[in-house]
Amino acid sequence: MHRKRNQNRGSFQLHGETIPELLHAAKTVLSGRQYRELCAAVNETEGYADKKGLILAAVQSRIKRKEGCLE
């Protein structure tokens, strides 16, 4: 059912300028639980740069973990 969404994780690029846009883009890569945890962490964080850094780190770690499983 979600197979099509999961096929393109390796070629994912995060686009967006606002935090909601970045979170929406990250939702396609992260599991439901990871996405909820990320949203909670972003809500607790102050500052745009810190929030963007959290989102980028979560997405990059997920992609690297997934690539490691495939090899």
C-alpha cells in the first residue's frame, strides 16, 4: 500500500522555506511515530535555524539508515 512512497527515499531532497513546509516534506520519509516525535521536538525548540536543523538531521539520519539496510 505504501510501497510507492517508500521507493524514492534515497533520492529525497528537502524543499521549503517555512517550518510547516519542511515538516510536510519530511512526513513522506519518516514513519508516523518518527514524524510525531519530530513535531514535538520542533514545537519545543526556539528559533527557526534550530528547528530547521532538527528536521534536516531527522531526515538525513533516516535516509542513511535506510541506505545501510539495502547494502
